Amino acid sequence: EDQVTQSPEALRLQEGESSSLNCSYTVSGLRGLFWYRQDPGKGPEFLFTLYSAGEEKEKERLKATLTKKESFLHITAPKPEDSATYLCAVSKTSYDKVIFGPGTSLSVIP
Amino acid sequence: GAGVSQTPSNKVTEKGKYVELRCDPISGHTALYWYRQSLGQGPEFLIYFQGTGAADDSGLPNDRFFAVRPEGSVSTLKIQRTERGDSAVYLCASSSGPAREQYFGPGTRLTVT
């Protein structure tokens, strides 16, 4: 069964304390892996798309990486404004729907 | 440069009633998705449109749920005989094609009493 899991469920960091969020997937024929950020009461906001193992993308304090089984979202020297829920999602070649993971709730404390 | 809009932002209805939720995608986006999100969970796929046709409706939970996109732009999600378990935030997203980044609306919070 196609599945996306994320860990940890929640993460609390001090400002400046770097860490990584994990997204594991069991999907055959991966077409793309997506990272989104969601603030309370809002729709998810697109961050990155990764298409193949070994690919990396960066944006400000965030860096996303992809292997054949998982993706990591690395957060370097986070700030309080990075507090949000980070969602991982995958699409596969045999259908067009997108499967989301449950998300990681990140809190960055000043 | 308008983003994806959804109306209403909040909808409270009584059990058994019919509701319609509207989504206006980004102009020119051919792909449109509907999701349902419960508190503390990720969005759950409901249906995907490519143009006017429903390319994948495998996520619709039962035949009380139906969605249309008659002119390939605005879409309406219709729920008949609402149940309390239908209470959730309904999200709409559009993209330039499958497996491309999606742009989400703010969602419609549906509460069934």
C-alpha cells in the first residue's frame, strides 16, 4: 500500500538549533516528492519538489534532500518565524493523485 | 496575481443538509485538486481534475460526495445528506499539471451539527 510517514510528529527547537525532519515513503514509481509548509488556519504553501534520488534543493534556512526511500528537510539556525507544520507529499507515475504525510509540527522558541 | 480562492470560508450546516463548496483556481491552471483535512492530520486526497474531467476520483469517500468543473476553471464540491463526520477543512489546490507544485486556497471549514 502506498504510504507516507513523517517523523517526529512534533519538534521543539531553540532559536539557532539546527535539526532535520524525516519523510519516509513506500511508493513504487515515484514521480515527485513535495514539501509544503502550513501555518495555522491557512492552506499549505509550496516549498520544494524533488524528482530523483540524490537531488537537493535549498531555500533560505531550508534544504531538502531525497533518497530512494526517504526525504529530509534540514533546517539550519531556525528562527521563530519558521514555526509551522511541515508536510511531505508524493505523486507516483501510475496515477495523478498526491498522497500527503501527517506532517511535523515545528516550534522554534526564541 | 490572484491565488486560489475558496468560498465560503466557513460553513455551518445541520446534519442531513446539502452543501456546496466553491473553488476558484489560479487562471490558466489545468489541474485542480480537492482535499479534506482533519485537525492534526495531513490533507486527504478526494478528487483530481485535469481540465473539465475528473481524472481520479478514487478519494471520494462515498456517493454523497460529488465534484464538478464544467468549464475547466471553477470547481464545486457537493456534499449531500451531510453527516457529523464530514466536519473538516476542505482544501482546494491548482497546478499547471500533474506532479507539479500545487497552490492551495485557504480552505472552507465545514461544521455539521
